[in-house]
Amino acid sequence: MSDSVRNTMYFAGVALLIIITGFVQSWNTALFILNFGLISAIMALGVNLQWGFAGLFNVGIMGFVALGGLATVLVSMPATPGAWQAGGASVIGALVLGAATVVAAVILMTKMKASKLRSFSVFGVLVVGFFVYRGLFDPAVGLIEEIDPAATGYLGGLGLPVLLAWPAGGLLAAAVAWLIGKTALGLRSDYLAIATLGISEIIIAVMKNEDWLGRGVKNVVGLPRPAPYEVDLQSNAAFIERANGLGFDAVTASTLWVKLIYAGLFTVVLVILFVMAQRALHSPWGRMMRAIRDNEFAAEAMGKNVTARHLQIFVLGSAVCGVAGAMMTTLDGQLTPGTYQPLRFTFLIWVMVIVGGSGNNLGSVLGGFLIWWLWVMVEPMGSVLMNFVTYGMADGYWLKDHLLESVAHMRLLTMGLVLLLVLRFSPRGLIPEK
Amino acid sequence: MIDFLNAFVALSNFVLIPAISYGAQLALGALGVTLIYGILRFSNFAHGDTMAFGAMCTILVTWLFQSWGISFGPLPTALLAMPFGILATMGLVLFTDRYVYKFYREQKAKPVILVIVSLGVMFILNGLVRFIIGPNDQRFSDGERFIISVREFKALSGLKEGLAFKTTQGITIVTAVIVVIALFWFLNRTRTGKSMRAYSDNEDLALLSGINPERVVMVTWLIVAALATIAGTLYGLDKSFKPFIFLQLLLPVFAAAIVGGLGSPLGAIAGGFTIAFSEVMITYAWKKVATYVVPESWAPDTLVQLLSTDYKFAVSFVILIIVLLFRPTGLFAGKSV
Amino acid sequence: MSEPFLIGDSMTGGYGNGPDILHDCTIAVNKGEIAVIVGPNGAGKSTGMKAVFGMLNLNKGSVRLDGEDITALSPQDRVVKGMGFVPQTSNIFTSMTVEENLEMGAFIRRDDYKDTMTQIYDLFPILKEKRYQAAGELSGGQRQQVAVGRALMTQPKVLMLDEPTAGVSPIVMDELFDRIIEVARTGIPILMVEQNARQALEIADKGYVLVQGANAFTGTGKELLADPEVRKSFLGG
């Protein structure tokens, strides 16, 4: 069996799984899985760039995904009336000042000779800078957050079309990734992992607490959509007629149609990114990346600038995750910082990449779909299993209740098991690197 | 003078005591991470969930004891249950080592592969804990709540500021001291402990000296299981037990281990307290202390809080980055494999 | 000629499944003797010693200790059988004290090893002075003494040293050679690999000159030093 036949069969298998889900459960669920599967595939592509191409162990994916989500708000929401006048300039000024303080401290640190005077001046710059920053920042934030806190209380966005948020999400994630990469990429793999894990937690903490930026845990709802609203479709005579013609009632048809539009948009993005990733992989640049991954010292000895290349691919991979994050927030129609959890947004993506086949773009895409399908379907399947296990037990028996209740937690268990089994028995994944 | 006393009491109440007990919990957690790193040479991402598992077992046994009417007088019943929690966790880690990690050790897999494997174990443990005890907050502390409460302290000292010293904080500190002394005695005085240090220092030479690596690894896991259970139970007693918390605890625990120097037990303790004190001091609102110390006209009208408490994790992280940039091997020169 | 105490007999083999590095190479040491292996860089000197210690896959030949065939034993098992080995690098536990290093050397012993430790402190007085200091803080020559001391703690029947004087100054080298002679006087046969061929052959009862993994010249130390061909090719005339 040739590789392409095998790969086609894998993808046909996943498609079949989704179709079966459509028949058994509902087409709504099937399309839900498809849409998130597309997004997951993009995230997996991004992680595969970093891990599969370059061997960078990034466990801060959640942070970049969340940044993409933030970008959606910043780009597509209308500006809050009066917010910019109230404190926008001060906030921006304070942030610039804060950044300038850090830069000044770093410059002092590198330019001055090690001495008590240096420690003292660096410390002084940081302390003075911090208090000036807080003095400027706090009142401005207070003013912004006072504006109709029940509905807005934040700066709002630029009011641009939401599709622009996708590349913007990539750019935002890339900018932050550049900053992180500059500081953390020289570290050993374990340290990089912990550093990225920490940074992703900080990004989430900022998004939860800086209400002036994205309303924090109060969430931003009602984001503009690139697709029509279901209610509009349901009152559209032409749409109802066409739906009835196909044998659907208008409500079902409208939800399916909207999901299909999203699926179309996501597919376009996935195809573009996939083609780019493939070309990158087979370009001299991609070969160099893999050479660096396989033997950093040899590559360095041959005059390759390993750190610069790592920074490059770290930024690229994070940008891809940012794009996916922006797409996901667009699909959700809301930004809810409280829902970002590392198990779901970092480690699950890792399972996708490893199961699919690290170093292989097609594998990552496959892993994205397959693992996402499993993630969604473990619960219903687990509940069937548990009903079967507890079949003989009397109703109200504590073990029965407990087992039925615990079905929700089988997801993590299953994912861990899948990861360990693949690592053990098929460490190169379903579609191995060539 | 009274003002200074008041300031000191307020400082102890809100900063020193919480930071010391939190630091002790972090130090115990970081010791586990650092031992695994020293002997098995990888960063164990499943450590937070091992702590959760140990604490969960302790809680289950505690509930059993409570239902039997067994209590430990003024001390929490959980202390009686802890040995059983430790045994269960030892069983768990030996099982995962035998059926998961051992394979990769024999293959001499790269450390990063072992880290990914530990992610898988983390998933499973996390799911297992939620599966057994559910995702919610669990209370299991009983016995006296305070060694000294605010009211008692005020009556005793006649000061305006009160000082509360929770039983759980006292237990945390005492237990941590005992555990650390026992661990260092073991590592520095016993044959097995020394063989662990030798193996961590120079694997090849340890093999040449006839040290059995599998035995060293097994003993390490047993110690780590005990440390994790104790750390998890103490944290659960002091704050609350919630499976999700332990995943978040992973970051400060790692930060503590790295800041101290991965592989160095002494460093893990120093790192734990460094992180705990920084977190508490940077997120504490100093207004109360400041008003006692400075003249009245200078009294601050803001909270004098450097960062909001929501950024606790950010603090541990920033310290981590600073240390990594300026002293990559940590305060106590750990390994850099 | 009677069977030597330790002999690697016509050994052929290499690392793992790699190509053969040794070709029909024989190395042996008798009771109460010092045997040295010398030769140009890349001649397989260290490899030869490692083969005797069981760190190589032998395709042909055998290793016998005191008449017993130990070819199939792992290095660890050979330590138990009475072979002491001092690797060229990373041969001490740097983070542990000198005394702990010696204790770890005695790890396989279940009996009381205090007397052995006293003997080692007598042989290397500097170690006694620094017994509670971390071994990593010592000078190069002192570290080598720790390394040899560690290997002696098992009371080996034969001691193998892989380039004990690598990287130390000539003065320290002379002192190390003196110590090694003293160890040999206690009755332990010594097999060692040396870069400094001339000095090594001067103290050697037996010398092996290896070239490309095979025996080129064999003889007593004096014979080899006197051999014009050896002088010309290895000792710089």
C-alpha cells in the first residue's frame, strides 16, 4: 500500500467518522466537529512548524490562541464612545512609558560595567518607572472602566470587518512570540517549555484582569460575524423556500447553512496555510530547519545561525496559532478569557501533532481532525459505556450515580491514554515524517 | 514604638506567616521535581497531578476515618490519613514507572520525549482524580482551626493589630521542617541516599561502582511520592483541594525548582521560599503596614499594592525568567544537561 | 610461560555494531607488575583497555582473569570479580566529598571497609587532609588521586588506569607516577594506558605498543625503550 493510498484512507476514515456522527447524533454536531476540527488542524500545523520542523518544545500555545481571540475583539468591535477621550491616550502613554523603562533598564544593564552603581541605577530606573507608570495608568483605566460598565467599560476595537481580525490575530501572536523568543529561545528544551507555559498563563491572566482591554471576565459578546445571522435567514422568504425545497425546516437549515459558511471560510485558510507549510518544508529553508533540529551543534559548526532560525520559526508557528485563535473566537461570537485552559488549548494540540505524526504537515491536519472528533465524542461514547457497565446496578446505588456523573472526566483520561499508546507503539505517528 | 509593633504584627499576619507556609508547600513540591530531574533527568509535568492524586487519596481515607469517628484531637484527621495516601501514591508512581517511563529509560530516549510522556501521564492522572473525586472544591480539614486567633491575640497583647495563626499553617511549617530534615539526613548519611546523589552526579561512574540504577530510580519515585502527597495534602488543608488548582501550582513549583537550580535539593527549598515571598510581597497591599510606620501626613491613600493578586503566577514567572537569564543554573548551581 | 593474571587474548572487535577497531590484539598483566599500553593517537590504546574491561563487543578472542573466562561478563560484573577501572574523564563524583567518593567506590562491599580507607589515606595523604571537601573543588592531580582511590576501595585484584596523567602538569605527573608505583608495591597488578610513553615505559615491567588496533611491539619497558625502531617511531628518536 503506497503512502498516498494509506493517507487517503486515513482521511476518508475521519470523514466517515464525522458523517456517522451526523447520522447518529445530528448534522449540527457533525458540522460543529468539522468546524472546530478545521481550527484544530490549523493549530496543529502551527505546533508542527515549531516541534516537527525545528524541535522547539512550546507549551504556551494557549496564550497565542487567546491573543488571536483578543485581536478579534480589538479589530472588529466598535470603539466604545468616549473611552478613548477618557483615558485612551493615557493608557497608551503609560504602556509606552512602561516599555521604555524596561528598555532603559536593559540598556543600562548591558552598557554599564558590573558594579554597585549599575545595580543601583537599574533598580532606580525600574522603581521610578514603575511608579510613574502606575500613576499614569491607574486613573486612566479607572476612567475607561467607568463608562457603562455593564455593557462596555473597555476601549473597544477598531470596528473593522471581522475577517481582518484573522491576519491581525496572527500578527499580534507573532509580535508577542518575538518578544518571548528573544528572551527564552536560548534556553534548554525543558526551560523553554516551562517558560512558555508560564507566559501563556500570564497572557490569560492579563486578559482576565485588564478590563479596559477586553472586558476581562465580563467577556465580550456579540462579535461581528462573517456569516449571516440565523434569525435573519429564518425571516428570509427565499431562504425558507430553498430550505423547504431540500426538505429541511427553516431553523435547522439556517444553523446548518451558517456552519457551512464558516466551514468554507476555514477550509480556505487551512488550505492556504497547508500549502505554505508544505512549500516551506520542502524548501532549502525547511531542510535547513530539520538539519538544525537533528543536530544543532553540527548545524552551528556549519555556520547556521541556530538562534535566529529558531526565533523565525517560533514566531511563524505562533502566528499560525494566533490566526486559528482569532478564527475560533469569531466562530464562538464571543471572547471568554475564563474558558482558556492549558489542557484544552495547549496539551490537546500536542496530542494532535504527536498522534498525527510530528514533522508531517498532513499528519498534523489528520491529527487535528481525528483527536478533535475523539475529544467531542468521548463523552457520548463514555456515557454509553457507563450505562452498559452500570446496567446491572440498582437505580440510586451510589456507584452507579458516581460513574454516570464522572463520564465528563473521561476525556482527559482517554487523551492521556491515546498519547501514551501512540508514543509507545507508533512514536512517529499515523503519518510519519518522510 | 507601639506603632512599629503593630506594623510588625500586621506584616506577620498578612505576609510572613502566609509566605512561610506557602513557601514550605512550594519547597516540598519543588523537591519532588528536582529529585526526578536529578535522577531520571527530565522535567516531570505530571508532578502537580501526582500531588493532586496523593492529596485525593488522603482525603478519601480522611473521610473514611471521620465516618468511623476516628479523630486526631485538635489536629486534622488528614495527618492520620496521610501515610495511607503516601502508600497509595507510591503504588501509583511505581506503576507508571514500570509501565510507562521504564521503556523510554531503556531506550535512552531524549529528555524532551520523557517530558512529553509525562504530559500523557499528567492527562491520565488529572482525569483519574476528577473521575474519582469530581472537579469541585473538597473540604476535609477538621480539628482546631486556629493555634491563635485574632481575638485571642488582641486580648493577649493589647495591640490594635490582630494576628491569626491557623493550625494548618503551623502544621505545614512543622511538617515541612521534619520532612526536609529527614530527606537531607537520608541523602547525606545513608548508603542508599549517597548512592542516589552519586547516580545524579555521574551516572556512568555510579554504574561502574556497582550502584543498581533501577534501585536508585525506585527509591527516588518512592521519596517523590511521599513528598508529593505531603505537599498536596498540606496545600489542600491550608487553602482548599480542587483538582484544577494543582495544574496551576505546577508553574510556581517548577519556578521554585529552577530558581534554586534543578537537581539541587537545597536549591529547591531556597527557590520555594524565594517564589513564595515574592508572590506574597508583590501582591500584598502595604497600606496597612505603611500607615503605622510613616508619619501620619505621609500615609498613603492608595493600597500600595505593586500588582493585583490575580498576577501571582506572573510574579513567579518573572523571577524565573530573570534567574534563567542571569544565572541559568539557578541559585545553587544545578545541573544543565 | 604461565598464564598471566589478566589477559585480553587476541581480541578483535569494536563499539556496538560498528567496524572492528581492534585486530587480534593481546594485552596482559602479571601479578605484581605494571603493564603500560602506548602508541600514537588513534592507535586504539584506550579501546584496548576498554575491551579488557568489557565495554566493547568482541567478535573474536577472550578475556581471562586469574584463569577464569570473563569474556561474557558486563563491566559491572567484572568489578565484582575484582577489576578496578579508572576512566580517563568524569572519573569522580564532583559534588560529593572525597570521603563520600571513596565510600561510593566501596558500594559493592558489604563488609567493613574502614581499613581499606585508612590504607588509601596512607597512600594518598592529601586525600585525608581534604576528606570533607567536595571532590570537584580539588586540583587536577588531586582529583586523579581521588579517582584511583575510589577504584581501590573495592580491593581490586587488578587496577586499570586510562591515561591517569592526561591534562596534568609534568611535576604532578611525576608525583602521580610515584603514587602508582606505590600502589603497585602493595601487590596490585596495574594495567594502564599512557600518552607520555617514555616516562610510562620507564616504570613499566611490560609494555605494549599498539598501532591501528594491533600489537606492534611488545616487551619489557627497558627493551622497548632500547629498541631503535620504537624510539624512532614513537619516542622521538
